[in-house]
Amino acid sequence: MNIFNKVTLQGMKKSRTRTIVTVIGVILSAAMITAVATLGVSMLSYMAKGAAQKYGGWHVEYLNVDSSFAEERARDNEVANTATFENIGYAKLDVGKNPQKPYLFIAGFSKEAFDTLPITLVSGRLPKNSGEILVSMSVEANGDVKFAEGDKLSLAVGSRINGSKNLSQHTPYISGKETLMPKAKRTYTVVGICQRPGFEESSAPGYTLITKADAQDKTDNLNLFVTLKNPRGVHAYASSTGQSHSYIFNDNVLRFMGLSEDKLFNTLLYSVGGILIALIMIGSIFLIYNSFNISLNERTHQFGILSSVGATASQLRNSVLFEGLCIGAVGIPIGVIVGIGSIRLVISVVAGNFGSVMYSNVPLTLTVSIPVIVVAAAVSMVTILISAYIPARKAASTPVMESIRQTSEVKIESKALKTSKLAERIYGLEGTLALKNFKRNKKRYRSIVLSLVLSVVLFISTSAFVTDLKQMSERAVVFTTYDIGFATQEMEDSKMLQLYDKLKTSGGVYESSYQALMKYSCAAKASDLSDYYRKYAGSHLPSETVNLPMEIQFIDDSAYLNIIKGLGLPAEDYTGQNAKMIAVAKMTSHMKANREEEVDKIIDLFKSSSMNFTIAPETNGKPKIKQGRNVSIKFVNTVPPDTLPILGNSGSKNPFFFRVMVPYSLKEKFETHDTHVVIKGLTFRSKNPSQSAAKMEEMIKGAEIKSNYTLYNFHKMLDESRNMIFIANVFAYTFIIMISLIAVANVFNTISTNIKLRRRELAMLRSVGMSDRDFQKMMNFECVFYGIKALLFGLPIAAISSWLIYKGMVTGGADNMNFVFPWDSMAISVLSVLFVVFITMLYSTRKIKKENIIDALRDDMN
């Protein structure tokens, strides 16, 4: 070990506090980089396993190969396993509604294929012989052709031909150019219905039907699925072995290994990881750079003496870099261990929530990748070397005499330190000295302020993001008054009500109803509108007629009667063919989001509580008031039952809520050739929504419904939403806590060492009579100046950042969400900043007070 390295180690031992804090900063930096990288690898591993469960774990598929090619691939040393299915052929789907999928494609599965390629049964069972077949549910969902268990299929099976070329599932349908050449008649019995197989491409011309390969009637036309031992070589392997065969990659799995050709996903994946690592590096560089910069300020005199006896700039620079390597050698291994341990703890907390949000049968586990750990350690070391090199270069280029005299640190004219008389009156002598100290070395103090600002902005912005996520979750929780919804537009009322009688018997259901929604328009005089609305909508002449959009909600008669009774209205006036109608008309666009708000405190749309109107259905968004009918409406203060989701519609953008409630038995009275039901269906509340929804799905399939419908399990959606919020909270707060720790370590290190560098100056003040009380008062003023300046910059930036986060979420589709100013997190930031600065200053000044004044004045800071 050369003399320079020995001197460096002695300096590190002498400044133990600074060295320890720097090592802690390196540990935090390495821990965060390791944690982010390990979390990313664990998440990608989880997604890859989930995708393999859904789509199969194979890596490359070869299309239309012969058995000899399949056997050759199975013998390859690079291959883990293979599976094949026979391309039995295509059959015409005569009544299919999708012109791009006019065929049924029959695949004969081998035992290995059944084991390798996931099949999700909807009903029935797997085929046991070549006379049984499994039908994809997409035939009905996409092609509008329904098959049921027990159906007999007689198919003319053949090949797709374009000229002299055979076409495969990989080739989309070529209208007018290809022909189907039947080869044999085959008869199958449908034994089950399954979801669309994951290996079937969306552009495939045939719906996949699966049977068992016939041992006696084998075709030498196979699709081969290959799983490699090392998937990273999949592209090279496929290009070298594919020869003249077509092949496709399992991008659903490979993309999560970073091996797909999906450039957009890869860019997103690496850019997000890069941004996180960059944020950590920025925070870490501030901390470590300050440490080395301060270390050089301590050793400037020492470097000047070494330079005067012949030390070169390279030797001085290497001395500082050696210090960085020593700190990295201690801090990085500990940081890596801490990072892995912390992310293991985080994953154990959120693993159960991940299962309910994404893949229930795939556990989220810690995945440690040695190459990733090596890269994380290398990034941490690069961070340290960058932080050390900048001040090292500066030290090496400083002239010898300037280093010995230490005149380069503070170069400032006396007039720049002047303070106003008003400041002297307000702060007194101690405050004035603190203010002058604040101005003497602006670079050093800026680093402290910048560290505090970074911490404040990160903490408040992340808190605002989490608050917005929570608000979205809470809005979702109160958005629906039911757990399960069945929505349709086409189904006849008689069939829907028959289905309703069945579904409400599902176990756990304790409340049920049915409803429908129509769009209408109402003609009202401007003089009847409330002053608030007239002011909002602009000036209208009192005699002018205004057309207002409205909704008519037809509610289950019993539920409607309960609403009437709950409002205390006489049932005889609001039931029957000529009954009055009740409506909610309020000047708000967030009726559903604010169910907890008292409706009688929301501004009314109309002046009177009961009025006569002319209403008419809307056709193509335009009312036909001339063909309307007169009705009497009573305005009430209540919250209408939630409607079912309107497909393809994000909701009304009107600045008011105007909904009329009518018994379902009067629906026919409002139906004309111009009207249509926007949405209708059934709603249920259940003690066990998941079991009830599963039972309802079975009942609906058994009812053989041909109309389009959607079954919503809102309870499950809300659970998923809450789990996602919980996961986001855990990751967000873990990230912000570690970034904040780096910032706190930075502030502590910078302030404490700055105080130490000023020990002769402070000793001089004490030597001329400054009492301990006045000395502490001066340091307290410095704390306040640090904190105020940091907060003056940090709070406005954080507020703007919070607003931008909110606007980004609203633009991204988060409706019915209000901007919540982050007062709480700002208050926490103010207290935290002042607390951290004060505690650091208190620690440093106590050490200064314990020192002998004469020794401090003699100290050359060697």
C-alpha cells in the first residue's frame, strides 16, 4: 500500500462520523438499486410464469412440419421438451358471422400436447378418443355459432389451397383467392366447451376444435412446440433450425423475459427501470458527492503540502478514488444484502394481494438473479466513482499555495455579506451572524437546500399520488349499490324476467331487482330554471324554451314502491297508469361519486318542487318535442338506484343530473318506434358474491341465451381495485422512505461536516465572549434559514407536481375525482425538514461545545 492510500485511510479514521454516514448513504443507494432491480426481476418472473400458465411455457412453434423434423428437434441438446398436434384440417363454418374466420380448424392433440398447451374448460371434459371433440367458446362469442355438449358434427375436412400452396393457421384468410379442398368426412361428438386456446393467433382463419390424435390414422402434418433449456437463444435457434419451415415465437411469455420482438414493451420496460435507477443515482450522487467534496475541504491543506513535496495530480486524484473504493467495498455488499432482504419483506406483504389481482395459481416469490445483482453493484460503484471523481479532479488542479493557505473555498467581497438594518433588528446579532454564514459559501449551502428540496418534492408528490389512488378506490367503492349485475340491450323482457326468477335463487343472494334506462329530453321554460343554473348556462329570456337531456329509469315495481314509502309520499298518487312521476334534478355532475353528500344540500335545477313538462325520446341525440307527451313530475331529495354500465359510453358530460324514476310496469307506455332501451338488466346483492356469480354463470349457460349480455361481478372488481391500491401504497411508500433516508443522510452529513469545518471560526466567536446560549441561538437561526429556504422552493414545486399527477390521472380516464391539495403531507414535510436540520445541528454543535477553545483555534484541520 503506497503512502497516499495510507494517508487516505488515516483521514477516514479521523473523520469517523463522516465516513460512517457516507457508508450508510452507499448502503442505502446500493440497497435501493438492488431492491428495484430484484423487484423488477421478481415481477417479470411472476408475469412469465402466469403467462406460461395461460398460454403455455413453450418458446417457439414450428408450423406444418413432418414427423422426422419433430423427432430431430426432440433430440437436440438445447431442447428441454417438445409437444405436437396434428393438423387434421379445415371445415367450412357456413353460418359464421366473422368474414375473416370462415373455418373450423381441427387439431389432433398428442398426450404431450395436452400436458404442454393449457386448455381452460368452460364446461364438459377433454376428448378421450378421435371421435370426440372440444369446441372453442370463441366460435359462439366471435362467430355467433353455438355448439352444445352432445351435438354431432359431420364435417368435410380438407386443406386450404392458394394456387399450389397449402395455407396454415399462421396465414390469414385470403378472400377470393383461396379455396377449401375437402379430403375426408369426419364425425365428432362435442364433449366440452373451452376458452380460445392461447396458441391460436387472433388473425388465424379457423376456430380451433381439439380432438385426440388417432393412433391408427396419423397425418404427417404437425405443429411442433419447442421449449428450450436456455430461452435466451430462442431467436438464434429458430433461425438456424427453421430452414424452410414457418415458425412463431411465444411472445406472451418471452416479452417478460426481455426476449420478445415487441419493441414498444421493451422500451417501456427498460425506460421505467432506467428512470427509477436514475432517480436513485441522483439522490445518491448528491449524498456521496457532498461527502467527498467536504472530505477534500478537510484535506485541502494536506493536499497542498503533498503537492509541494512532489505529489502529482494523478496521485492526488487516485487517493480520492481509493477512498471511494474503500467506502464502496464496505457499503455495497451490505447494501445488496439489505436490498434483497427488504424486497423479500415487501413481496411477502403484497404476495396475497397479487394473487387476487392477477394470477391466482401463480405465487409471487423473490427471484434473485446473479447477473442483475452484479449489475446493481456495478451501478452503485459507478455512482460512487462519479461522486468522487468530480471533487478529486478539482483538488488535483488547485494550485499548491492556494491549497496550503485554503483561500479557494471562500472568495467573496465584503459587500456581498452585508445585511439590512431591518434584518439586524429582527434577528439580532446571532441571527445576523447566521445570515452572513449562510451567504459566505453558497455552493455548500445550496447542496443542503437542494437535498432538502428533493426530499420534500419526492415525499409530497408520492403522497399526492397515493391519495389520488385511494380516492379512486373510495369512489369505486361507493359507485355501486349492488354486487352483481347482468346487463343486456337486446333480450326480450319476458326472457329476462324468467332468467331473473332463476338467478335470484343463487345461494347467498339476499336482495335483487331489475331495471331499464331510456334517454329522453325535457322542454322547460327558462323562467322555471333555478337562478344558479341560469347563471351557469348563460342568459336566457324568461319565455325561452330550453331542452334538457334527461334519463328515465324504470325500476322494479316493489323497489319503486319502497322508494315512494321512504320519501313519505302517498302511494296512490304515484302508482297506476296516470300517476305522478318522481325525479332527482340537481346541479351536479358527480351524483354517484358523492353518495355520502346530503342531496338536499346540492343545488336544485328547477325553482319549484313539482312541475308539468313535455318530454320526448331522443333519436340520434336529438329530441322530438313536437311529438312529446305531457307529464307531472315531483322533484325529490334522494339518491336513485345505480344503473348498469352503458357499453361504449363513458357517461354524460352534462353539468347536471336529471333522472326520472318510473315503475317497470309502465315501461311499455313510454316505448315508441323512436325509443330504444340504452341498457337494462338485473342487479343482485349477495353475502358471498364470488360463489353467487359462479352459480349464475352456470345458470345463464344452461338457459341457452342467444342475446348478447355481460355479467359483472362488481364486488370482485372492487376487491381487485383495493388490492391494486394496497400494492401501489406499499411500493410507493417503500420507495419514498428509502429516498428520504438518502436525503436525510445527505443533510446530516453535509451540515455536521460543515459545522466541523467551521470549528475554528466558531471557537473564535466563543473566545470573544459569545455565551453558549447565544451560540445555540445563532445555530438555531441557521436551522431556520436552511428550512425556510428549502420549503420556499420545495413546497411550490411539490404542489405543482401534485397537480400534474392529478391532471395526468384525470386525463387517463379517472372520472369523478377531485384535486386534493396535499396539506397533510406538506405539514409533515415542514415539521420533518425543521426537525432533521435542528437535530443535526444540535448533534454537531454539542460536539463543538465540548472541545477546548484553544485547541480548536490551533487546529489546522490536518
